[in-house]
Amino acid sequence: MIRTEIWKNTELWTWRELAALLALEFVFVMIVIKYALQALYEKWLENTLYSGTLTGLTIAITLLLGLYLISLRPKKLTWADVGVKGFPAKDCWRIVLWLLVLIVSSVTAVYLTSFFGNTVDNSKTESLQQNVTIFTLIIGIASAGIVSPIYEEIFYRGFIYQWLRTRISMRWAIVISSLIFTLAHFPTLNAMPVNFISGIVFAWAYERTGSVVPGMIVHGMFNTIAVLLTAMG
């Protein structure tokens, strides 16, 4: 059952919270963390995998702290209000289905974009490929398979998708939130088709279950598979 009626009664935030959090993501995170701070991390650690992992952790802390201080604490809300809660056991089998859909769709997108010379490699994956050890593999999985799924599902689906869904149709909420999710991965332009597809799958998982946890699981499994394939390649 689509949760349309439930969404209509859960308008928790105004434009002010959305604007503040988008500014946090697309101004502070993009400029201060992804450029200035990451450059310092790279100079300090002299390794793009380590610096990229530390950058991701910094982004996670920044966005979750910002979400709490801007949207949850002032309104006396909890993390459950952004989807951090249980989901119906009957939906467990759908997690496998969503993962398969995401894998097939992403492989298709990568294949089609490869005709334009596009790949999904970035500095972190290249660094992992050049130095594959148990330690670097653990770091890669922890970063991509645990940290990223947790904060991204809470922020982009729990808050942004929910904000949109209470005001516009499911279709447009999924599309717009997925576009925002995709743009947030700039400057990794080569991975954007996969990011957009992922955003659609994760938003639908939240729509279907009312929880961001299934999206976290699918997100984490998908990213972990990607890390393993990268290490093997």
C-alpha cells in the first residue's frame, strides 16, 4: 500500500529548514569540506583512500549534526521522524528485490555510458585498486558500505524526500530528491547515472516501508559489492 494519506499528515518542516540544510550541503560541504578540508586531509595523510574516507566521515557528522540542530531539536522531534525506525517484517523480501533491481539497472547504465568513455572510477577506488590489503578493504567497506548509507539515507530520504513528499506527488518527490542526491555527489560526474538510479530505488524503499532502514541495507550491500568488485579489478 502506498503511504499517500500518511504523508499528507506529516508536514513537519517549512522552507526555512529545507533552505538551511541544502545550503549546508551545497555550500559548506561542497566548498569547505570537499575542496578545502579534503585537500588538507590529502596533504596530511598522503593517500586518497584515507583522505576520502576521512572526508566522508566529516560530511556524515556535519550533515547529521546539522539535521539534528536545524530540523529535529527545535521541533522536539526524534530520529524516528526522519525514518530511523523499524519496518514491517513482510517487506524483508523486497530488500533483495530492490538490490537486484539496483544492480541490474546500474550495470545497464554503466554499460550504456561506457560508449561515451564513462566509468564509475574515482580517486578513492583508484587508490584502493593500487593497494589492496585487508586493511584498505575494511576501510573501503566501512566508508562506502556503512557510513555513507547511514547518513545519506537519513538526510536525503528521511528529510529531503519526506519534505518533498508532503507537498508534491510521489513521482515528482522521487525524481527531485534523486536529482538532489545525484548533484550532491559532484564532482564525480561519471557516477551520476548510477547515483540517480540509486536515489530512485532508495526513495521508493522509504515510500514503501516508511523507514530508511531498508534503504540503508540495500545501499550498504550495493556499495559493499562495488568495493569488492573494485578490489578484485
